[in-house]
Amino acid sequence: MKKLHILWTNADLDTSRYMVLLYAMNSMLRSWWDEVTVIVWGAPARLIAENQEIADYVRAAQEAGVKFSACLRCARDLGVEDRLNQLGIEQIFWGEPFTALLQSGEPLITV
């Protein structure tokens, strides 16, 4: 199974729209990858919660099969935990799983 993780740490609107979300969604729609998970870490958690257009892009990507998982510490500290829950975004403490991901050698894009 071809899995891709995208670490999304940049809250720039254009980067969020045209790289992270568009590539993740098209990866699933065009079967470039079997599974795509976007890890939301830091500022993009607030961007998703406060920007309806970005939230809509996230929903469209979810409908295409993209999984989203946010850093729970970030979501709590930024005050967006409830909003991310409403959008169906998993929230976990990503430190250990991220370390395991890095050590696994699976493909990872960092944005």
C-alpha cells in the first residue's frame, strides 16, 4: 500500500489551498497514493477553524478520502479543539507517532 503523510505547518492561504489541500485531494481522486494523511500542526489548525474557505477545502478533501489528524496540544493551545472536532478532524498528541513515522521511512512531505 502506498501511503503518504503531509505535515502541514504553514498557514499561508495560497500554500494551503494549492499545495497541501489540492495535492492531497488529487492524490486520492487520481489514485496517485492509496492513502493520504494530512497532519495539521500549529498555525493551520487556527486557519482551518477560522477560514470557511479552507474548512470547505478540508471537507472536500475528506470526501475524496484524505484523512486529517491535528496536533491536540496545538488545537488546545490555539482554542480550536471544538471546531476541529466539528469538522471531523482527529486530534492526537503527535510527538511519538511523528517520531515513529520519521523512523519508518514512509514518504513525508513537509509544508
